[in-house]
Amino acid sequence: MNKSLLIALFITILLHIVNVNIDYNPKIFDKEVEKLWGLKAFLKQELQVPDSVAGHKGMSGKYFTILGENNIGLNKYAYIGRVNSCRAGGCSISIEPTADMESEYFDYFILFDEHLNVEMVRIYNYQATHGHEVTAKGWLKQFIGYNGTSKLEVGKNIDCISGATISVYAITYDVQIKTLILKSLLRKSNI
């Protein structure tokens, strides 16, 4: 078998394994949706992501349309996914992490309004040993209003956090990419 094909197969399997363990129904998600949008009862309908995008840039998460009463679409969207971070003792993870590198992780979600602006980012499952400062609501508020028309840059429009450098870069990159992918998905499907 071709060496490149084996590597691609291994990465695909690894991405699948990573996705299996993500909690796509965290209780904090429901509480934050109710608080932000006033929805006590709602459904999440998964958006279908083409395979060409799902394997793109370490995609380890899912997009959802938020439906209100009687399954009526509210033009609200969510992304629930995983970001790779570093193990204790450091690593050489790049800004664009891949699923095959040794890493710790954290799970988070993004809530988007009808204009695809970020309305909230929350980390709900932090499994890394360092960098937990990125879970602070005050720090995560920096992403509110982001819509993909500009670049998110740590040290410029996103604050650095000493001791959480890799986590800061990882989530900043992920929020930016996941926003752009959602815009592309909805533009292609004319939603």
C-alpha cells in the first residue's frame, strides 16, 4: 500500500477516535444557550460537513443549527469541538495542530448569531495540565463579535496569557478557522 495512503488512513482513524470522545451535549451548553438566547427548549440539528472539509485542518468537532419551538430554525449556530494543546513539560506544537501529534486537549463550544458573529466561547472540558487560564470567561469575551472578516492575532487583538501560550494560540486559531468554515458551509448551502 502507498505510504501516503497509509499516513492519511492513520490520521483519519485518529480524527475519528478523537471525535468519539467529545461530549456533544454538555450541560453547560444548554445553560449558556438559555441564558444568552432565552431558549429553555431547543434542539441542535447537526449541519452536514462535506468530507473534503471534515478532514481539513484537524477538524475535530461538529456544527449545529439551533432550532426553537416546533423545530423552527432561529438562524443561530453552534460549533462544539476539541482543541489540541501541549503535555506537561512542553512540546513543539504548531499554531496549526494536527491529530497525529502528542497532545493534551480541551473541549469547547462557540455560539454564533444570525449574522455568524461569535456571541460566546466556552471551554467546558479542560484536560490539559497547563494553560487553564484560557477557560476564564473574561479572557474568552475577546472573541465576541468576531465574524471572520479580520485575522485574530495573539498579542494584537487577542491578549497573551503567560503560562498558557500554546492554549491561547490553539484556541485563537481554532475560533478563526471554525468561523470561516461555518461561513463557507452556509454560503455553499444557501442557508
